[in-house]
Amino acid sequence: MFGVHAPLREPLTRPVQFFTGKGGVGKSTVLGAVATSAARSGKRPLIVELGLHTSSSRLFHGPVVGYEPAEVASGVYATRVQFEPALVDYMTSRLKLRPIATLVAQNTSLRRLFMAAPGVDELVTLHRVAQLAANERWGPILVDLESTGHALMFFDLPGVLEVFLKDGPLRQVLDSASALVRDEQRCAVHIVTVPEPLAVNETLQLYARLRERKDLHLGCLFINRIPRAWLDEEEQRLVRA
């Protein structure tokens, strides 16, 4: 375990946990194991998947994961954040009337405008994560971020947008989401890697970049796929010699 200022105590107890790492290191599998462990301890873990593809259905041999949380294994739930329904949720929080929010979000011209506007996708995603975190039905919230580059952009975005969003409803969403991510009592960021040169190098670079962010709180370093025997018998004999 490691931290920016000091190691977080019991980082796996944080209500919201982000998982990131190089593509192909088994990040979703590790997250699934954490979710299973949480469920066995009596909690109601919710896996939050981003992007176009879902891993939970394949990992747990469960139903197709959609926007509404669904049980994919005993006590383990999953949801996939999709832009349009997340936008409707955001609009509902502002307009207070879901039918009107749905009409606005389904307007072709407005939807294209929202999708083209820099940062709107990420903002409504952060709003959705904060919304789920506020629901006491779930816990912990386990966010399966995309690979390293996308994860860095995800965490860098609030700082970039703060310069442009001085006031208004989007700024309120930004402030609320940023407060969640920056709260060491509520949030932790875990890194997943494997003991291979390319993955280790990228992990070191990712760790350095995240350490630069004084507002992020690093939790666990998960090393996946560790061989049972690092050295064969002949290699062990040479080391002893």
C-alpha cells in the first residue's frame, strides 16, 4: 500500500474506490475479486463500468449489465454508465421533472451538442458516480476505469474545467464530484499491475503522475498473476551458489 502523503489506513474500506492500470493486467478481474470479498463480508458492492464494453457479465457469467444496477453474482451488483441515461439523470437533478429532462436529452441537436462539448461526458459520469455513492443501498462503489491514459485524463479533467466553469449548474456538479474524489475518508485509487517489464514501467509512470496530484489518495497496489515459483530449481541452485 502507498500514499501521496502517508499510506491510507484500510483503503479497501473506502465507500468509493477507483481501479486503474495498464490494459491487459487483469484489472477487472482484481476488481471482481474485491467485490466478491466485500459481498462475502455482508456488504453490497456495486461495480461501476465505464466505456462501451462490460466485463462483469463475462467475469461472473451473469446477465448483461446495463445502466440500472443488476445482480451479477451472489451479493455483487454492477452497472454500466452510458452517456444518454446519465445525461437524463443529470438533467433531472437540475430540472426536477424527469419527463422534461428526458425530452431535452433525447433532442438530437442538443444531444450532439452535449456529446461534442469537451468534458460533458466525463462530468455526467462523475455525477452518476457521486449519485450512486450517495445512495446508502450500495457500498462500496468500485469504479472500473479504463486503461492508464484514459484514467489520467479522467482525473485531470476537473482541474482543467475549473478554469473555464466559473459558475452555474455544471460547476456545481464539478465541485461536488471533485469533493468526493479528493476526500480521503470516502475515496481511494488503486493500481493493478503484473510482474512484467512493460507493465511495471507503466505502473511506475502512472504512480509518479498520480503522486503529482496532491488531491488524490492512493490505496493498494495489486500485483496480479504472480507465478507460484519465481525461479525454477536450477535457477534457485545458481542463486544459492
